[in-house]
Amino acid sequence: MLIAMEEAQRVLSQAKGTVFAQIAREGRKFKVGLCAVSQQPKLINEEIISQFNTLFVLGLADKRDRDILRNSAKQDLSMLENEIQMLMPGEALLASPFTPFAVPVRVHLFEDFLERENAKARAEEERAPKMVRADADFF
């Protein structure tokens, strides 16, 4: 199970006392994960953020936010400070113990994906041979 939490700094600013902090520390034992989304990682308790295995790092202008992520990432992100500051919407760096280095990632807007898929489906319908249908009055 994965629990996704937007504006995670509001709940994860405390080290103790919340069920979410306990999930961050002990959830893996029970096959429960925590996905914390925050534009201000500096407000998340350092003990909790150190428990996160995988980080999707989006553009962060604040140096303290970048420092927190650099210190908690499983790879060395120090050489990527300028890149992290300049990431555009939809771009991210994936830092995980399962990758040897931070991997650049591009996330496409879901609405754009749906538009492309619908356009493909319409084009296929136009190319498909038209079936001859019986007149409604025939029966």
C-alpha cells in the first residue's frame, strides 16, 4: 500500500507523535509506503526525510531545500545543484538506491497524453474500412 501525501511538510514537520512519521520509519516492515510531496523539504523533520529511499527532485529555488535533499539522497547530488534549481515543470531527477546516479526524468501532462491517444483512435477509425449496415427500416 502507498499513502500519498500532498503538502507533506504540514504533517511531517514533527519527528514523533504522528502516525505518518511512524509509517515513514517503520512502514516497510508492513509493506506500507509513504509518498511525501512537498515544495519545502526543509520543513520536514530530518529524521523522517532520511528514511525515504527514493526521491523525485523537482525544481527548487531555495538553497536550504536543495541542501536537505542533497544530504538525504542516496547518491551525491552536490554536482547537480544548478540543474535542480533550473528544472522546468515536468522535469525531475530520480535519486534511488536502485540507480547508480541521479536519473533525469520527464513527466508528461496527463491531459496531453489523453489528447494524443484520442487523436490516434480517431485516425484509426477513419482508416478502418466502413462496415455496411442494414437500413433500420429493413427489419
